[in-house]
Amino acid sequence: MGFLVDGFAAAFSLANILALVAGSAVGIAVGVLPGLGPMVGMVVLLPFTFSLEPSVALSLLLGVFCGGYYGGAVPAILLRTPGVPSSIVTAFDGFPLTERGEAQTALSAALVGSLGGGLVSIAILVVLAPLLSRVAASFGPPEYLAAALFGVLLVVVSFRDRLARGVMLLGAGFFLSTVGIDGPTLSARFTFGFWPMQNGLDLVALVLGLFGIGQSLLLLEQGILKTRRLDLGRSTLDFSRIAGTLRHWRSLLRSGVIGTFVGLLPGPGSVLASFIAYDVARRRSPAPQSFGKGNPEGCLAAEAGNNAVPAGALVPLLTLGIPGEALSAVLLGVFTLNGIYPGPLLLVKEPALISTLYWSMLLINLVAFAMLALLLRPFAMIVRVPPAILAVCVITVSLVGIYAVNTRLFDCGVALAAGLAGYLLLRLGWPVVALVMGIVMGPIVENRLRQTLSLGDGSPAILLERPIVLAILALGVVVVLLPLLRRLAGRAARAGRAG
């Protein structure tokens, strides 16, 4: 672990501390505001990172990344309106607790879960990244393709209750990712002769439109103020409630591990991690029927799961160069803009940078927890903001952030169109996350498929000649069949009891 010492001084430098504190503050703010989320904060701050050292720039954006998940729990608990999509699971038990006047209990559980999940994931990151880097050294295009397809499969499986809708939106995302000039062939695809579309549909514009503007339009229609009674009892977090929360330490550790390993996979992200962690906690609980009715363990598990994702997502990003979600794609852009290309050799070439990121992640979790715990009431006062003002601010900030990326008004138009589509999908209850993951994973799958077919002289049979690919495919079969086998076993058991 000697490499951890290398980045200690850089991580605790004044510039890095200021960057991660500022990033965490922005992340919490945009996470608390429903409809914004960390993507908006990262995009708005992205132009300011060009003049910073790579480690400082990454600390700034990682602060927004992690802080957004911390802040997202506040409106989920107080308003039943998630600040980030994954916090919708936190609302299952958080809002019933708020209705009973126990908002402090829910917030304590959520913050302890966030901190615990973050710390568990950092420990796993430090151990796992070097190991996976050694394995990844033997990866080629077929292995990267199999890993990307496995991520796509997990997205589909996560929406098996809405399978048709999930597959349709995933396919639509793949289609949108192909718009523009194809790099290898220099041919225009689906531009319809409209030259601004030759650069493609910008990922940031689509994501901000679907989530930020789409959610804002929904807020304008429905409003977000679920209760006018807000009794926090004090201006800070009630630290006396933490002791009661810590009795669920097993669920905390388990959820942190789940979130980290879900974060490893390209595609699913924090939404799936939160759902899985919550479901496992409910199944393992001695009182599963209390979940969804105001059980603090539900808040703790959901937040531990989604806050473990950022560190987990760094593992494939650093060792394979594969962004697990849209937020990781922004971090990948910071790497490449500074001439640093993530991959199996990154930990060898840039040990000081990597260890700085490890220490920064630790500091970010501690800083975000402290800031939100000590400034709980100012953040909680979001419930007093009129929905119309909030929605207009969200749309304005989103458009400013989008324009700041490429300085193209066309991207703002894309965002507004995506916002309308996002509003309709959210209004109808369709899984918008599947669409976003299709947009993110489309170029990765396409490029790796092209490289794989090139290696195999146009034949996909090369996939069957690679042991790692076969292992990944076998794991995919297990992921698909296991729920079906469980369902069949359950039916057989019920039939046996009925007989």
C-alpha cells in the first residue's frame, strides 16, 4: 500500500482541499434541488477545470459527483421528490417517517448510510483497482465488448417488470447515439442534411434535458410541496439519533458492498444499486413488512447503496477506460483533455494521481457528511421554494450548463426537445434511465464491436475463442435465468403447499 503515501501531500494541499470542499458544496446544493442532480453541477464547473491540475480538477468534479448523492436524500425524505433518481428508493421509508414527525430519524439514517457506503466503497476501490488492473491487462476488444454487453443486459434485467418499455428505450438510446458523422467511415448518419447534427446529439444536452428539464416541467404541473409542516426540531442533524441507526451496521456494510460492485458494471449505476441494496435489506430484515411504511433501515440501505457507486464506478473507469454512467463519462473527458488515458497501465504510469484520488474520495465523504449535518436546516428549507421558481431556475441553470460545454445553441434546442420527451416519459412512468444508458453505452458497444469484428475478419466467432468472454457470457446467462428459476421454484412450492 506504499502508493497511497505518494498522493497524500497532493490530496491535503490547499488547492485540492478548496476544490473538493467547493465541489461537495455544489454537489449537495444541486442534489438537494429536485431536477438538477450532480450532472448539472459537473457540467457547469467543467469549463473551470481546464486551467487546474488534473488531480485538483478531478477532486472538484468528484466532490460534485459524491455530494449530489448526499444531497439527493433530503428532498426525497422531506418531499417524496428525489433530488437524484436513485434517491427515489430513499423516499419509500423516508417520507412516511417525515409524515409521522420523525424526519430527523430518516435524515440521520440516510446520512449515516451515505457516509458508511462511501467509506466501504473506497476501501474496496483501493484493494480492487490494482487487482482488476492486472486482469485488465489481458483484455482486448472482445473482452471489452462482452463487458459492455453485460452492462446492457443488467440494465434490461433491472427493468424486467417493465421489460418492453425498458428494451424500447434502450434501443432508442442506441439509435440516438449513432446520430452524426461516423468516425471510421466519415459518413453522415441520420443527420437528414442538417449540418449541426453532424457533430451528433450531445450526451450532456440529452441527459440534462431528460432529467433536469423533464423533471422541471413535471414540477410545474404537479408541484413538489407535499407537506407544509416541517418539524426538524433543530437547525443541525440530531446526532443522538445516529446511535440508534448504527444498530443496522450489517445492512450498512452489505449495502456498501452491493453498491460498489454494481458501480463496477457499465450501465446500471446508482438507481439499480439503491434498489438492490434496499431489496436485500428488506429480505434480510426480521420485519420486512415494515419497509415502505417508515423503517429507518430502508433509508440507510438505499443511501449506502447509491453512495457506494461513485467509488465503484472509478474502478472500470481507471482500469478499463469504460465509463459506467454519464457522470463517469464527464470524468473520462477530464482525463483525456489532460492527455491521461485510463487503462490497465494507468496505475503504473500515474500512481501519485491515483492515490490522490483515493485520499480525495475519503475527504469528500467526510466533508459532505459534515456540511449537510451542520447545515441541515438551510438545505431543508428547499421545501419553501415555490415550484414555479424552482422549475424556472432548474431549466435556466441546465441551459446555461449545456451551452457552456460546446457553446452551441443547437445543444440547447436538443435539451429542450429531450426535456419535452423526458416530461412525457416521466409522466407515463417509463424508465428514463434505460434511455440514458442506451445513449451512454451505444458508442462503447459500437466501437468495441467494430474492433472485435475487425480482429475476427468479420466473424463474431472470435468471441467464442476467448475464455474471459465466455466467463462473462456465462455470468450473463446466470443473471437472466436465476430470477426465472426462483419464480418457478416459488410456484412449485406454493403448488406443493396447496396440494
